[in-house]
Amino acid sequence: MAQWSVADLLAHADRLGLHPIAGPVTGARVERVDIAELGGLDALEAGTLAIVPAHENPAPYLVDVALRRASARGVAGLVFTTDLTLAETAVSLAERGGVAVLSAPAAKLSDLAVAIDRLLSGGASETMTRAAYAIERATAAAGLADASVDDVLLAASQALGVPFSLVDDPAVTWADNDAVCVGEVPIGRLVAAAPSGVAAPDGVAPEGAAPDGATALVGPVVASLASRVAQRHVRDRFAPTRSRADLIVELVLAESARVDGFVGQAAQLGFPLQLSHVVGWLKPTGLTDPDARPPRSVEPALELFALELVAAREEMWHIAFIQDDLLIVSTESHGAGDHQRRLREVATRIQRHAGTLAGPDWAYTLGLGTPQLGAAGLRQSAAEARIAAESAVAAGRPGDVELTDVTGLRRVLLDLYASPISRNLLGDILAPLDALGPERSATAVRTLLSYLSHRNSLAQAARELNLHPNAVGYRLKRIREVLQLDLDDPDTRFSVELACRVRLLGASRH
């Protein structure tokens, strides 16, 4: 049978309605509970918690006499059902005699005696009573509009008499019944201290003691309530950011003719689209299966990590997903120094965390765009970042950080690629090759670009492609037949070469 002290009972003060007034509240054993008049304390056994029936506060001298008798009999404590105020002599007698004096002004005499008796004796009835009360209090706390996870844990702790806490645990999964989650993203594990009344000889609950029945019943419910509160907190905290992220995805994917239409929407959402933006593009690649998709659990966990990471920073940040790729957008005033560097600091931390979440079979490649002004600039920076990431993957460097080359031909090609109209016009030139299928089309584009970039030299193209010149000639004969273009015409040759370069620049892999 569990051993109880007055301190253990006070751990359930919220449910029992007990309040300490005087005397020691630790150490004294409570073996039983009884209802007794002040004049009948001599009949009580040692270790009894006596509930004194009274509608009015007794005279001070009667209380003094009762405390002396209680001390002589080894009574653990006196509980008055009135809002008692003790005289100084009574306070001194209670302390010297080792008798705890408690009050329960709102309690009914018989109900309080039954509740304490059940607590002392344990059993299924007490377990269910304690559990039901703790769940009721925790549910009420979770229902408050401004409730936090700590509020729910505190309410459950006070009602059950068992301290609950939330601890970090990398091993916890969303399916564990003690997991506290935002959606399916675990943010910690609910832990309960050893229950009150399970005591070692020195009166201290042993570390690592198994939870009692009530705690085992309440724990999963409290974890679920805490999860709902955490989910609501994240939703309310990041709802504006997520709404703006949806707008960014639409802007990046939209045709250029629609760009001006996003300015008004952005203003309504509090997004200063006219400022400077720099974009990071995080692209996952399966190392064993390039066609595989990342684990479903990665995206919500990565989003939550990224939002928490940037929440305290001065810049405006947005996190958005386009399929499995993650966009990281940083917005500042035009001309802010080290804009791309600050993006890189944040984005590389997100990149490392993504790799941890996905596991060793995945690599996350980070492409960084350049700071650009306005809505069109955001699209431009996103295109730069995407191409930088895809180029690194195509070059066999998955997992790298790739910066955009802002000089020379590559920048011109990036500008063309960022424009859907230009991309479509150049794509139309090579469209007949697409009918050959993805592999044969890609081979034809690489062959054609090598041939045109070497001034229509079969020999030089063959050396670059590691082929016999006759093989290159055979391929070009088929390409000419499919395209029906005069590759000897300078203007045609220039257009086709440009189309090939833009096509390969935007390809995710060779």
C-alpha cells in the first residue's frame, strides 16, 4: 500500500480543496482519515487525519486545547471545513506539536472524507476519479483562447498531483501516445514525475518509478490536448506567413503577363513586394533512386523547423514548397548589404536539417539566387536559384551549395529561362525532337549544341562527345530530318543554339 504524507495530499489540493494554514506539511504520515469533533480527538489513532465538522470557526482556546491533544495522540493533522484564521498561540502549538492544520472551506464534510479515503487506499475507483478530474481540468485549460502548452501541463499537474513536463527526445514519433506534435511533427515527449504517495523510506518518491494508474490514463489525453494547443499556436503564429508563401508560389509559377496582378494581393497580405528579394531553392535528390520522392514526414517537419528558425530574425522570410522543392525567400529594403550572405546562413542550416530528416539516402542541393527588386525580381531570383540547384545536380554534385553566376552568357540564359514567353518560344524550336522520347530528345539536343557551338564541325563535336565523326554525322542527319531547319543559315543556327543552351540549362539532369 502506498504511504502518504500531508505533503502528498496537498499535491492534490486543487481537487480536494485543501489549503495549509499552520504546522508542518512534510514528514507526517497519514494512515487514515476520520471525522471527529474537537473534543473527541483522544479517541483517534496515531496517523489519523481528522476532519472537524463545524459551520463556524471554533473559539481560539478550543483550538489550542485540540492541538495539544492531537499532538499527544500523534494525529497527523486537523482539517477545518471553515475559512479558519488561527491565533498566534495556535500557530506556535501546531508547529511545535507537529500537527498540520488545513482548511477546506468549500468542501462537503462527507465528500471530502470519502475523497481522501479513496486517495489513501487507492484502487480502481480512486484511479478513475483522479484521472477524470485531471482530464477535465486539462481540457478546460486547452479550451482557453490564449492557452499555451505549459498551461495545459500545469492544469493536469495540479489536478493529478503529478508534475508533467515536455522534453526533447529525437526518438519520439508522432504515433507514440506520449508524443506532443504539431500535425505529424513531434515537438517533444510528455513525461510524468513519480506519482505522489509512491515513497521510499525517506519519504521521497523514487526516481524512475512507474506511473500510477491515473497517470497512465491521463498521459495520452494530456499529450493530445497539448498537441492541439501547439497546432493552434503554430497556425495562429504563422498563418500570415503561410498565406504570403502561397502567393509567392503562384507568382513564381505564373506567366509573366500576370505579374502586375500580384502587387495588390501582396499589399493586402502585408507583403512588400516592391522591396528586394533573394531566393534559395532547396532540391532533394534520391541517391539510390533518383525518381523517388522524399519521405512524407520531411516536408511538415522541415517547414516547422524553418519557420521557427527565421521567426526571430529582422528580415522578412517566407518558406514555400513547390512539389518537393523548398523555396526560402528573404525580403529587405533595396540595397541592403550582404543580403545573399544572410540568406545563405539560414538556408544552409535548413539544408543540413533536411538531410537529417530524410536520412543518408537523400541529398539536398541548395541553389542561391541574387537579390532582385520587385515582383519580377523575385521571379528572377527564384529562377536563378532553381537553375543553380539543378545545374549542381546535373553536374553530379548533389548536396552542394551553388551560387548563381551573375556574369556573361549564363546570366543572359538565366534571364531567358526566367521568362515563360522566351522559354516557350525557344522551346517551340526543339519541340519536334521531343516526339523522339525523353532520352533520345536529350541526346539529340546535346549533339546539336556541340555541333553548332563548334561552328558546324563534325570532328570537334565528335571529340567533345567522345564519338566517331561518322556517328555525329548520322545523328545530325536524323536531327535535320526531324527539325526541318536550315542549320547552315546564321540566324537559324543562332536561334537553335540558344534554344539548346536554355533547354540544357533548365534540365534537372543530363
